[in-house]
Amino acid sequence: MGIDFVAAIDGQASRVPEKKAFCNSRGESITYTELKRASDALACWITANPRIPARVPLVVYGHKAPVMLVCFLACAKSGHAYAPVDVVFPRDRIASIVDQLGETAVLDTLGTIPELLGDDLAVPCFAPAEIAAACEDGADATPVPVSGDDTFYIIFTSGSTGTPKGVEVSSQSLNNFSTWLSNSEYAVAEDRIWFNRSPFTFDVSITDMGAGLTRGDTMFALEDEAEKSLALAFEAFQTSGVTDWVSTPSFVDQCLADEKFCADLLPDLKRMLLAGEVLRPETVRLAQRRFPGLRVFNGYGPTESTNLVTLCEILPSMLEQDRSLPIGYAKEGTRLLVLNPETLEEVPDGEHGELFAIGNTVAKGYWRRDDLTQAMFHACPESLTRGEASYRTGDEVTRDADGLYYYHGRYDLQIKLHGYRIELGDIEATLCALPEVHMACVLPAWRDGSISHLVALIVPSDLQAPRGFALTKELKRAMREVVPTYMVPRTFKYVDSFPLNPSGKADRKALAALIAE
């Protein structure tokens, strides 16, 4: 039976009324009863508010606080899509999102938007006190919720390659995703506490909402300084009771760099679901050494397909293979096709091609970007879509005979150097397999409009070990044993950690700035 995302969460108010739906390291929390009551009241207030046009998307601004979930549900219950905007976003990005949405209003849970945007704020903005009062008193109104193909949320992409674009995900797509994940091999019938690491502006956060809140579980998040300091994060973990960890591999790698990140810190941790980046075998091995009995799952899926479209548990046999880890099997209700990126014809199992997602969790398209929507959501031949929605991912994959998919990088991260086509992810994987390397990022160095050489940024496995010429010489020697010489970076730089972007991924933009210094 399918899950209705909002109804399933509301239903927990009857089943587990006093259970915490969400809590954070600051000590803020909300029960399922409180979540339903507050979101119902706020939905009535939104519906009755003459300053909020009917059915327009609403900006919800804030961070990891209970009121954010209240606002999300209230938007859906009152017939509005919500567009999450995080406090870590720079001013220009926030202004761009508000401007792109056009006719909108802002639910400002922190009270800082008017000062931040100043004269550029041309839409209604509601302060924390107004929102809190509305959650208590509501209004005399009968809200009409989103449903079917109505847009449930709009997540704006990182914008690293230009103006951020908003991905519209429908109510039905979210329901289909929640139904699949709740019934997948990852779900078990027990109370769970999910580590909600990813900001609400990153689609990985939909994982623990779709499979956690709809089942009556608890979400735990870091807030304020605890999110910026591993020491404070570890202190918060000690009393969190987290059983399920959901994050990017980069954040786990950061934690694993500290030996205190182990079962003594999180004794109840049973599962890790990692997504958003390439998962390295070394990350899985180290995590399972630190947390005996830990089950690690790898997932893959773009924002444009409602988060995950593949999932699998990483088994010991997979770690023994001389290849990258699989990203999983296709989710129920979604067909994944591997096509030749030029001819758009299907390629046989084992051959490389571009991944196309087809089915019931593909997004509606990009907000007011018909050009991009046409290019990415209507590229698959009709003979293959069979009338279903499709999305062109731009990701290079293979599928084996058992239906397991393997990720080989982005087509737009492939470069040509001295006539050779190179996948930067392959070089990074080679480096990370070396015992001296904990994390690696390889970037092209540009000169006079063309790529002159490759630069490797390295987080050493032993941060106290000597760095410099001797280590670089050894790494180059080891690389030449497994890859062609043209894939060995010319320059190596060593850092203690990688900067992460707001989504928890390695910030390639910030790392590129390091090699330009």
C-alpha cells in the first residue's frame, strides 16, 4: 500500500503522540502531537492570510530547528510548495531564489531576512513571532492540501555552474519515494533515531524524512556550533542515541579521521546510508572496523529524481572486488536505462553509457526554466520512455548482468589532457586506494585557456607524518604501477582536511581556489 507523506506523519500523532519527531543538539524538540497541531494551525493561518497568494511556492528560511518541519508540512497542507533556504546560503543566492520564485512569501524562522536582503526584499516576509503565534492560534479557514501532480517542494541546486535552478518535485513523486524506501531492504521494524546531517536544502535530507518521519521515528540534527566543530558534534552524539546515519561519504571521512569516532561514541549505531558522492571501499572498511556489525548501504540519485533511485548494502564480497563499489539496484517504480550519450541507443550490460531515469519519482522539471526542462527531462526517445517521465542524469555508469549499477563519474568532469580523455574520479579512486591517502581530490590546472596539468590535493592518512618531496615521490611511484603516466598528477598539495559545501560534499570550488594560490 502506498504512503501519503503528510498523512503518514500526521498519523503518528495518534500512534506515538508523545514521541519526539525531531530534536537537535541545542535541545530543541517537537513531538508528533505538537508537529501535527502546529502545522495544522499554521496551514489555516497561511490559507486565511490575505498577503499570501493562493497556491504560490513559499520560501522557508532557517536551519535545523523543529519549526522548519512545521513550516514544510503547513505549506503542503495549505496547498503551497515549499522552497527551503538555509542560513548558510550567501545573500546573493537567497536573493536569486526569491527573485526566481516571483510571486511568493517568506516564512522567516530566524528573523534575519529583512536585514539580509534590505531593499531587495519585495515580497511579504513573516517574522518568527508571527509564525509562532500562528502555530498556536491558527485562523478560521479550510486549507486545501497539495496532491497528485501538485509541486510539493522546490529544491534549488548548488549553482556552482551558474544561476541556481529550482527542481520541482510533485506530491505523488514524494509519496512514491517514501513508499519505496520504507519497504526497501534498508527498512526494519524497530524504533530508529536518524542522524539528519544534510541541510533541508539538500535532497539527501529527504531520505530520513521519507523513511523516518512517516514511520514514527525520531530525527536528530546538529545545530549552531556543534555543526561547525567535530569536537562539539562528538559531544552531541554521545547522548543522541542515533541508530541510523545518513550523510555524504565526505562527512563520514572527516569523522573517521578522528579515532574517537567509534562504537564508544555511538553505541547504538546499526546502519549507515551514504549518498551524494562516490563511496570508497576504504571508507566502508574503516567504518566497519570502528563500528563492529555496522551495515553500510550505498545509494545514488539526483535531486531531479526525488533523491535515491538505487540502493544496496555493501557486502564483504563487494569489498573484495577489484573495482568500484556498486551504487545499487534500481528502485521499484523506476526504470534505469544506460544509453550511448550520442546516439541515445541502449548499450549492453557491462558497457559504459549515460544513465537515464524513467518512472514515478522523476521530478516535474525546473521552475520556470522550460529550456533546461526540455533538454534534461525530454531527451530520452519516446520509444524508450513509453509515456513516462524521464531525466537525463549526465552520469556515466555500467550495469552488470545481475542488475547492479556502477558509477564512473560525470561526463562533465571528464577532461582532455594532451589528447587523452581522463576521468578525474578514476584518478581520485586510485589515490584513495593507497595506504598513505585518506582523501583525495584531483583538479585541472589551467593556463592561457587550456589545461596544462593535474593537481592532486591530499589529506594524508597520518596527519603527523612528514609531507613534501618524499611522500609525493612515493605516491607518484605507486600510481604509475596501476595507471598510465598521463593520469599521474604533476603537482601534489597536502591539507589536514577538505572544506565541505553546505550539502556536506567536498567543496571542489574551494579546493580549486587552493591550487590557484
